[in-house]
Amino acid sequence: MKKWMIDSMIEAPETCRYLFHNKETYVHKLVDIFLQKNHKEIVLVASGSSHNISQCARYAIENYLGVRVSCITPVTFSKYAYRFYEDALILCLSQSGKSTNTIEAVKKAKELSYDVAAISMRPESPITNYCENVLEYGTYAPGDDVFVCRGVPSSTLYFILFALEAGRRKGVYPEEKYHMRMAEIEVLIEAMPEIREKSAEFYNLNKEEFYSMKRVMTIGTGPGLGVAMEGALKIEETIGIASNAYETEEFLHGPAYEVKKDHALFIADLNDTMHLRHMQIFEAAKELTDRVYLITKSKELKGKNIMNIPEKICPYLLPILFIIPFQFIASSVCDDLRITAITIYNHRFSEMIKTKA
């Protein structure tokens, strides 16, 4: 069954709701694996959107579970950075379970006798042949989710729920705060359709500028960096224009000099410790281009180029909502202009350079 990006976005709240109410079936399996030993680090090994998911969830895991989290791409892990992971749990992530690089990372981790688990969206995917500990996100649904518009929020939620459950059982995250976060997650899931509608309003106010973007840069810090990374990836793999994500301060150390009038800058402001700095950049960047857009938790800021997501919840949970505007923009520009980055040349290239088993 063929699905469009917007279909996956519409399904995402129910997918997240299902995972939340069935966390004992899916999430607790990873909790049990983590608590079997005194793991002091979690290494998230993933490519593409799965790598961005790991960046979105990284600081929630560190904050709720109290262990160091590293995010690394599979080929870097397999070829170069596979040493010095004592007392670590290696988690190899692949939405399809077919990523050849991620499968190689699983093999490398097993070769080195690391504790390793593989997590995919699809049961009985190829990655299951290479690892004893194979887990499912528990959010698989029939039909295509080619651009992972359903998978990014639900898989990010999976790791947040894992961190909260493991943190509580390990005794490092207080029971009172655990229940507070769980209540916030329910609020967040119910807010997803509203944020999608607000994304449509934001899009309609700015769509003429979005139609003619020649270059996109996205910036954020902490969990907002994962949002910026997935936002840039969605735009470049759908609309087919150059898009790059930068950590906020790193944007100022070179990339800012590239910005031209027909370039767009998106700031993912989760209203944490970098809020004031993001406001400075939002105002100053108007010297470079009129296409400066702010997606912010702050409800006081208003304007055509500002989208507010004023949910009173922990910032570590917010990537699930903040990714929605980027998905909507990518989907809507393609639908309105009837364009796609996927061409016969891309198809031929993909056939020559296999990335899926």
C-alpha cells in the first residue's frame, strides 16, 4: 500500500500512543538487557534518520538514566572507532533492518564480544540474522514510511521511554519525576495533531518563500541538534536542494558567511539554556536573508516567520513535536510544486551503490 509523507504524519500520533500503552511489551525488553550488567555507556550506532533519532534522544537518555551516550555512524564504528567501549551497551539501529552498514556494525561489535542489540521497525528483517538480541520498536504498520515521518517521532519516544523505565528501575531517576514525565508524554502525544495543524498555518504564511529556497541551513543545540539534522535531511531528500544542519555556535564559525538572500535559515529553539543566543542569531541573521525562521517553545514571540510550540513539558521530550514542522514543509513543497528529489538517475545510482540488504 503506497503512502505519502502526510499520511505517515497523520498516523504518527496513534503510532506513538500505541507504543506508550504497550511499552511493557517492547521497551521493557531493552530495559532488561541494559540492567543485566552495570553498563556505564550506551553507544547508538545508526545512519540517516536513525542517526538523527539517536541525536534527538541522546540527552533524554543521559538525563533520565545517568549514563554517557555516544552517537556514531556505522561505518565509522566498524572501520575506525570500535575500541575503548568497556562496560558499554552497543545499540545498532535501522528502521528497515536492511542497512548494510548497520549490519556490518553488528558483526564488528559481536566480533569484539561487546554487549550488542539490534533494533528495527520490521520483524524478521535481515539484521535479525546477525544478532541474538534483536528488538522491535513496536510501531511497525503496513504501508510505506519511506521518509520516516512516522518512525522518527515514535522511535525517539521509544528511547525516551526506555531511559525513564531503566532510570526508575535502576533507582537513578526519582519516582515522582518519572510519573511527571509520563504525564507530559501523554500531553505531547495528544498535542501532535494540533502541532501538525499549526505547521500548516506556518507553512501557508511562508510558502511562497519556501517554494523558491535555493539553500537551507538548520541549527540547534542539545536535543535541538537532532531536530535540525532530521529537518535538513527531510528537505534535501525530498525537495532536492542543498541542506545542512549545524550546532548553533558552529554555524557562526564559517557557515554563516555562505548565507545569501535566497537561502533559508531555520532555528530549532527548544527554549533551554541556548534560548537567548538563538534570539540573538534570529535577529542578526536578518542582515543576511529575510528567510530566517524560528520554531520555538516561547509563546511570547510572534510573527510570520515564527512558529510557537508552547507545551509546558521537559525540553528533552520536545524533539517529537519540533520535527513536525520540518516534515510538513518538506511534504507540502513537494506536493504543491509536484516535485521530488527521486529521479531515474537517483534510482540508477542507488542500484549501483547498494545500501540495503
